[in-house]
Amino acid sequence: MRIGVFTCHCGENIGKTVDCPAVSKAVADIPGVVHSEDYKYMCSDPGQNLIKQAIKEKNLDAVVVGSCSPHMHEKTFRKACSSVGINPYMVEIANLREHCSWIHDDIPSATQKALDLLRFAIERVKFNEALTPIKVPVTKRALVIGGGISGIQASLDIANSGFEVILVEKEPSIGGHMSQLSETFPTLDCSQCILTPRMVEVYQHPKIKLMSYSEVENVEGFIGNFIVKIRKKARYVKDELCTGCGLCFQKCPIKKVALSEFDEGLTTRPAMYVPFPQAVPNIPVIDKSVCTYFKNGKCQMCKKVCGRDAIDFEQQDTFIEENIGAIIIATGYKLYTIDKKPEGSIYEGYGEYGYGKYRDVINGLQFERIASASGPTSGEILRPSDKTVPKKIVFIQCVGSRDESKGFSYCSKICCMYTAKHAMLYKHKVHGGEAYVFYMDIRAGGKMYEEFVRRAIEEDGVKYIRGRVSRIYEENGKLIVKGEDTIAGLKVEIDADMVVLATAMIAQQEAPKLAQMLGVPYDKHGFLQEVHPKLRPVETSSGGIFLAGACHSPRDIPESVAMASAAAAKALVLFGSDVLEREPVVARVNESTCAGCFYCKKVCAYNAIEVKEIKDRQGNVLKVVAYVNSGLCQGCGTCNATCPSKSVELIGFKDDQIYAQIHAFAEV
Amino acid sequence: MEVKFEPKIVAFVCNWCTYTGADLAGTSRLKQQPNARLIRVPCTGRIDPVFIIKAFENGADGVLVSGCHPGDCHYNAGNFHARRRWIFFKSLLDFVGIDSSRLFFSWVSASEGKKWVDVINNVIDTVREKGPFNAYKKFNRENYKSDAELVSASKEDSKINSE
């Protein structure tokens, strides 16, 4: 091998503490090195030309550059070398700046270290091999999981760019939590008025395939090439025949049989229902668990009244497989259950404040329904127990948020704002009513947010009390709220008619399961994890999978929409090319020594190891070996370290390369 | 004049956290002792325990393994695999007669330049106090004149161990 070594002074950055000419001279004697020189700025054009010229003149086949961190200029030097015919992966960088000259003062020892680092790189490059980037084709279709505002926004952005989108929503209708809201802060826009046009747009968009009442069952494959299996749950209504006339659920005799999910349990719904009148698609579902037909085979009222013969009691769940290039997860949030431990949940309930015990203690989403024009009271503020107008109302913030002992360490972010909105809506609707807010801090960062809270306090006269509530109990039909005012240093007791708890936003219960299926990391709260909190906030460590909205962390509508558009943009970047190029740092199996123990398969975090059968000409299986799917492999090398027979190696970080460095250490 | 002992340290660091953290220490000009030589691997999960034995065999007085904090692995779980391996490996080191307190583990993230300096200086100081690791010479066949000498040396070792 003919190696060229190029030592950079980096102006004075390296040259000041490392004697570069001496180092350059010393490495020239190492076997294999046929050329060695130093230069002031190796990354500059003249510096690069120096390298190119030496490659041509001395017929070099490997290059070692002693310069700054490989994270800085590895690409630069690889590019320069490949322009004159050297494979870019035959270039090694010795980090003489960040790891040597900048951190040491003593010239002799820094020079010695620089020499050692160069020697390591030289010994290593001897075992490098020419590699070509892996090319994978891209399926230009996106899957969006979750049909809330984030999923809707992401779907529309991608579809409007001309690419197909499959939008999967587990509920019968898209719209998510935003469709439940009354007005939105800080403009008091009607939530449904701004959302429903978007929902209809999704439904009518020729590029969007909406799959409501469906769930992602399985995901295989890798960036640009996912195969997704979707379960379409049986509605017992043929969606191609249904016109959405609504006769069936109006005539359903099993009324008031279940609590309405859409109204957060404040009202009831029949066995056959659409979640809300503006539902998209406007196709009802039969709740099998409460329908009389499914219980004892009688009734069939819906089938009798349906003019289109769309009711099908025999319908089964169907499975659909789709080829997908990019996936956007927008599964959203739910509210912390505050009365008791929810079934199957890892969280204890908050267990205080009488939620679930007193009917007039409700949570934020329930208040949204009460305040909503489409809600159970048509927007009139009436308390759930006796449908009277509450004269005094208490809002409590941070129920479960910022409270590690009873809930979660994080701030749910939106509660300060929506509590101010609730209090404001209450004051607008109940003239002469008194509204109190117990808070810890007011966090109103956002455009016009702080002004909004000030308006609630100054214009609408909402009374803000800084302090926690210790206890709520019922006495003479009133809810006695005991707390403290930490600013005045006084105990506070309010005889309220209604209490609204701003409970913590938490991750969907199924989020970790979905994350595991997709190979996306999640935090201890079940929120999905981005690659880099500052610079790559919507990408996940699994290539081609992006995050949008509150599945990532608590966030409000504008942030969710912005994140959804960002995720869509990332998917579109992927769709911008026909093939993807990836670093060829992936594992490779030596099939002749592989014993088929599949320890590698067990430790692989990416399901990249597959089982391969080696057959003879007659088709008899001779042996079973591991096979690395290079599209899935991310190149961590855990398999390489695990393999007992050293039959799997990580290209670019092979055992040979690392041992060469370790052996070079003997001369340090 | 007596020459002061300067330990030689090999540090196996992952590309995404500790290597980048050491880069940050560099860009922040945080001074540190020049005794360590870093070997970059993609992930601590890539580190075969044999690497560490080999490093001792090649004259390292101390070895440091450092990667991303648990839960922050760029490859989701590589550092968990590494952590499990070390638990077994440390006891194995003691068993074969390598002082396992010469082997160090730490988690240094890409943003912890200062922590990196503290970790590496601490490793160097600790090993300097321990003195040179001479036992490695036993690993090398070339250090024995004959097979008989090797056998007797190993017999002596087992005697010490059984005591």
C-alpha cells in the first residue's frame, strides 16, 4: 500500500503546540508511507491541491490527514481525494487539533501525541477497504399515524406537494382533541370553525387515502421502503354504500348505553353512533360490546331503516398492506387520569381533589365540551350535577404536572393558557360570576400569550391566587376549596360551585408499543424521542420516521402545526430523490464461519439481522446463517462485538482496523 | 535523575457522545494531561472486551471506556449492551489477574466537554498513583526465553491465585 500523510498546521492552531514539520518527517519512515508533507492550511484550496497532486504523482492509494476533528473536515478531504480517483473510504483523519494541540501546552508531549495519533491512523488505513455508498430506492408515499391537527396538517402538506398519503386514525373520525375544543387561545377563534374545513379537505383530497377506525398493526422495512400492515376495524357499516344520512343511529333503540367519548363522558351515546355531527368520514360505527344484536341476535333496527342496505353485521376486521417511504407519527396526547389508576397504565392516578367523586369537579377537556357550542349544554356554562349556572368557579393548574411525587416532572405547557381562556370564557358567559385560578407560575411564552393572560386578569377580573390547593370537599352542595395564597401568606377557602382541574398532558398509552414497533426511542413518560433536541427536532433515530405534535412532548396547536409541517418537509426531502445514498458503515457476515447462533439477532436494535438459508442445487438446506439487511443496519457494531466466532464485522470499524490501532499503541 | 512515571492510557470512545464531547473540550480549549490516546468506535456496543485485554497487552497502564449516557445512545441501546458486558468483564479481569481497577467506565455526552476533562484527568491521576502496569509482559510469549520458563511462570501465578 502506498500511503500519503498530510499534516496540517491549521494556521497556528496546531502548529503552535505541535512541531508539524518534525511530525511529518518522523511519519515518513513508517512502512507503507511513501509521501509525507505539512502545510499551513490543508483544507484550503491550495492545501487540497497539494494532496491531489501528491496522489497523482506518487500514485497513492490511501491518504492520512492530520488535521482537525473528522467531524469537521473528513467529508472535505474524502471529496478531494475521490476527485482524483481515490476511494473516499481510503482516507483517514488524525485529530491533531481538538484532541491534541488545543488541549495541551507542552510542545514535546503534544508533538509526541500528534505523532502517535498519526501512527494510529496510518496503521488503521492499511486495513481500510474501498467502499461505495449504499443505494436504496425510495417509495414516494407517506404514512401518517394519527388524524388530529398534526396528522391533518402533515397529510395536507405532503399531498399538496403531489405525493400520496395514507392517513390512519384509530377513532371513527379524524379531528383529534382539537375538534373537542370550544375556542382557542389567544384569539378565541372557534376551534371547530377552523378545523372542520381542514378535515373535509383531507377527506376530499385525491392524494390522501383516509383510513379511519384503523390501526397500524405491523411495520417492516427501512427508510424509503417500509411495508406497513394496517388493521381496518369492522364498523359493521359498508362505507362505500353509506351516505351518512344518520337514520340508523337516530333509530338505534339502545340509547344512552355508553358514555360519549367525544363529550368526555359528560353525555351518553347509542350503540350505533358517529362521534360528533361534523365527523369525517361521516360514517357511523356499531359498538359491538353494547349492541343488542351482537348480544342476543335481536333488534337489527339499523339494518331495517337503512335505505342503502349498508349495515353488515358479518363484517370482519380487514388487513391492508401498503408500501411506504416515510412515516410521520402524530399520535397526540391524552389527559392524566386523576381519580384512579387507569387500567393497564403504569401511572397511579392523582387521587386528590375529588375528581370522579364529585360530579362538579371536572378536567380541562370536559370544560371545553361544556363551553363549546356543540357541547352537551350548547355552550351554556352549567355544572354537570344539577345543570345550574355556577356562581363561583375554581381552576387549579399543574394537576400532575411539575409534581414528581404525584405525577410528572415536566410542565404540560398549555395549561396556563387554556386555564386563562377557560376563566375568560366563563366570565364572558356568566356575568357576575367569580373565577379563581390557583397557579404555581404563569408560563405564557408565545406570541400574544402573556397579553392574553393579563387580559383575563385585568379586563375580565379573573382572580389569580399563587398557591396550591390542599383539599376539596363537599359541604351543603358547595365544593369547599382549601388552599393557600403564598403571596399574601394567607389560607384561602372558597365555596365553589364547580372546580376545573388542569390535568397533565401525558403520552398515549399505546405510544411505547407503537414506538417499539417502529424502532423509535421514547422517554420514561412515553413521549417519543427526537434525534437531536436542538438541530433535528422532528427526526427520529430510525431513518424515514418523523414526529409531529404532542406525541413528542406537550405542545399547543400552533406548535403542533409547525412541527407537522416540518415533519412533512422532512418526508418531502426524502421524496426529492429516487435513490438514497447511505454511509456504507454496515455489518457484514462471513457465511463460511457463521454458526447460526443468532446472538447478533438478539442484540440488534434495528431488526437488521435476518435468517438466511444456504441451499445446495437440489434445494436442500445446508446451513442457516445470519444475513444483514444493509438497509436496516445503522452500523453500531454491537453484533460484531457479540459474535462468538467473529463472523460478523462492521465495515469501516472492522476488528483488523481497531486491532491495528491497539497494536500501534505498543510503541507509544 | 529519576524519571517520573507517566501512565499510558487508551480510551475507547463512541463517535456520537464522548468523541464529540472531547472535541468540545478541544474547541473550548480545556487543558488536560496528554497521556491518553483515543480510539474512536461508532458505539460502545462495538467494543469487544478483547480490545481491552489487547490494550493492556500492548502496554496500556489504564483503559477508559466512555459512551453516551444510558438512554441517550445514538443507536438506541448499544451502551446498554456495553454496560452489561462490563459487569461480567470486570470480574473476569480480576480472575485472570489483571487489576480491574485500571479499567474505567464513564458516560460523557457531546455537551460535556468539562466532564470529559475531569474524567480523563482523574483516570490519568489514578493510574499514575497505581504505578506502571507491568503484568502485561506476562501476556507476551516473546518475553519468555523458553516454553519451560512460560510454564513455570504460569505455575507460579496459579500458586499465588490459589493462596
